[in-house]
Amino acid sequence: MFNRYLRNRFGHGRDAGQGAGRGQGKGGEGGGNKPGSGPGGNCVCPNPKCGHKEPHVAGERCIDRVCPKCGTKMIRE
């Protein structure tokens, strides 16, 4: 019985290859409740001397944008 438990527990039993119900998680884009997720908000320059803000564009990461004033990568507010 214990060997069957180990086989099932570590994926070597009759359920091997089917995930055994672990690691399936929630799918979908945006993750739901992560800070900064969603369509609204701003992209801001993290440089304290600059502080430039631009509206966030849905489907585009703020980190992929460059501040037009100082050239620093922007972050999500």
C-alpha cells in the first residue's frame, strides 16, 4: 500500500502523465488581483529627478517603454 502511495504521489502510478490534479492553476491573462494589473493606470519613470508619467496602454508592458525625457525604462504605477 505504501508503494502505491509513493507511485501515485510522485507520478509513477496509473495516473502518470495526467498531472494528478496538481499544478493546473488558474489560466487567463492578467492574473486577476496582481498589483498594477488591469487596463488602467500609468507608466512612470522611476528616475526621481524625472518622474515623467504616461497613460498605460493595454497589452503593452510599461517596462518595455522608455522615458522620452531621460531614456530610463518605465515602470507601472
